[in-house]
Amino acid sequence: QVQLVQSGAEVKKPGASVKVSCKASGYTFTTYAIHWFRQAPGQSLEWMGWINVGNGDIKYSQKMQGRVTITTDTSATTAYMDLRSLISEDTAIYYCAKDRDVGLWRGGFWGQGTLVTVSS
Amino acid sequence: EIVLTQSPATLSVSPGERATLSCKASQSVITYVAWYQQKPGQAPRLLIHDASTRATGIPARFSGSGSGTDFTLTISSLQSEDFAVYYCQQSYEWPPFTFGPGTKVDIK
């Protein structure tokens, strides 16, 4: 069955970077795009970026552009989200999610989330 | 960027009653709307996609309707496990995907 298993919780200091992984299984990794989202405590969800795993096309949120990098390792069927220059407002749960159908979001299929805490 | 507004912010309902949640888009999103349920400490759970299609395994008491700018999620008879926060999301015009601020359904 389809699974997206994310890396464990992280605690980082302001100014540091964090890299969250998303290990995919149960489907052909290169066929489905992957999105990254985040959710600050008590807030709604925020879209961060997208990667077409098949051809490497990437789109980022304007708000996050310049601080976030999304990559994949197709041999490891894993996607990564790297966020730099962390500030306290980056404290959030970070989620990866894949398109539910080929080329179609349709609500996606979500990982379990990774808590990133930014604190001095 | 398409803005989604949800109302009410909080809905107090007794078990067995009907709940009607609203989501309005700042411009037409056709039917590219999904609804999610989220409980504390859990990832969002997809309920509805394409405005009215129930996701696999979602009980029939959940239904979605609407097109253009106005969308509704209806829970026909609330069960204890349905008390949660509900979000709508559009995927018509992106980047970015956008979400509404959520409606909290709590016990009356």
C-alpha cells in the first residue's frame, strides 16, 4: 500500500537549517508529484512547494522562495525539503504529500508530519 | 492568490444533528476543492475531492457540494468521532494551493 514516512522531530536554533525527508513506498515514485506543506501551531495549512519527480520541475511558494529547496533521490524513493535561516515562526509541523492520481492532486496522499521546533 | 474563507469559525452541534460548513473562494475554482478533517496531533484526513466526490473509506454521512465560488460540506448525523477541525482547499489556480482558516466542530 502507498506510504509516505517522514523523518523524526527536529529542534533547531534560529539561523540554522533543517532537512526533512519523506520516504515513499507502494507506488512508482517517479510517476507522482510531491508537495510540501506546513502547519504552525493552531494555524491552517500552508503550501510550500512542489516537485514533478519524473522531470524535476519545481515550483515554490513566493513566501518561501530563497529559503526552501525541494529535492528527490529517485534511487532511494525519497523526497527532501531543506529550509534555511530558520526563525521562530518556522516552528511547525511539516508534511509531504503526493498527488492522488497521475497529474491530479485530488486531495493528495499525506505523510504523517514532522515537527520542527525553532528555539534558542 | 485565491483566498478561501470558511464559516462559521466554530460550530457547536449535538451528536446526531446535521452540520453544514461553508467555504467561499475569492474567484471561481470550478470544482477543484477538497475538504479535510483534522484531529489534534494527526495529519489532515481527506474527506472530499473535486467538491463532491467522497474519498475511499469515507462514510456516506459526509457529503460535499458546490461549484464556482461557493462550497458546502455537510455531515448528516454527527458522530462522536466527527468532532474536529475541517479545512477546505483549492487546487484550481496554483501556485500556491490555498486553504481556508478552518471550522471547528465541537460538542454542544
